[in-house]
Amino acid sequence: MHTKIRINILTVFFFVLSVILSIMLMTANKKVGKERGYDSSSVMNRISYIQELALVRYNYTGVISYKDYRKFLNINVPLTDKYFLLKYNGYIKAGVDFSRIKVNVDSDTIVHISMPKPRILDTVIDEKSIQVYNESENAFNPIKISDYNEALTREKNVMIRDAIDQGIYRQATDEAKLAITSLLKEMGFTHIYITEELVIPQLH
């Protein structure tokens, strides 16, 4: 008689313990699930950390040829020419401004991203790399520091045009999409939609 009662008590005890453990496990799973969920703000915070990964950099080594004259009535004055050659190393960086990205999280698996157009972020000519060749010494028209600065400014514009012609904008967009997609997949999103921001030309 006592043995039967002991068995029933043990059965009830283990049953109650199982129910309590099940409730605790369900509560823990809900908490973990909630912690794993992402809203638009948290996704945006994660995206902002990977901007450097999406930058495209083109390296340049070039030679700048500069020549100018003193002018009178917009005509070059003979024997007043000044000239020099500069050799340099530099680079251009292009990318997407991640602070302007818009995020819309529809569910734990669906997210929409609106991405701005890429732009040139940096154009640099390394001053330490500059070497001067074939520099003129004309007392009537001496070379000034402003001449070097003008030559470098012109060259930066040439670098930008060349990079755009080579497709640096398209590459920057592709790199940004790749970096964002990889991050979102790691976060558990399976349906990722990335669109480029529509820019309406201004009428003048």
C-alpha cells in the first residue's frame, strides 16, 4: 500500500517538474526569438558599420604636363613661357553614403533597402610622391606655387572623369549591394530587396 502511494507521488512530481521545465523553455525561446528580431533602426545601425567595406578605390600613377605664357590682349607673349612636368601617385575613392540608406523591415525574413546613388568620396594626390622634371627658369615668368596647385587641381578632374568612364559608379553600387546583402543574410533575412534611389533631374 505504501509503495503504491510513493509511486503516485513520484509520478506527480515528475509530471509537475516536466510542465515547469516546458514553460521555462518556451519562455526562454520566446525571449531569444525576441532578442534575435530586428527592426528598421537596428538593421540600419548594423549597415552603417560596413560602409568602408563597400568603398571602391582606383590607384593612379600619372604625369602632368604644364605650360603657360604671359598674355597681352589674350595673346601669348614670346619668350615668357613657363613649364614643368610632375609625376605623382594618387587614388580615387567612390561609394554610397550609407547614412542616406533607408531600411524597411517587413518581417523576420523580409527587408527592403533603398540605396542612394554612388558618388566620388575622395580624390587624393600624394604630395610625398610628387617629383618635378624639366622645370623652366624664366625670369620674365617664374613658376609659382599656384601653378603647381592649378596643375594638380586639373589633374584631379581628369582622374575623376577617367574613373567615371571606367565605371567606378557602377562598381561602387555593386560593392554596396554585395556588402549589404551578405550582412542581411547573416542576420537571418531570406528575402532581400534592394532598389536604387530615384533622382529626379531639376529643371532650370
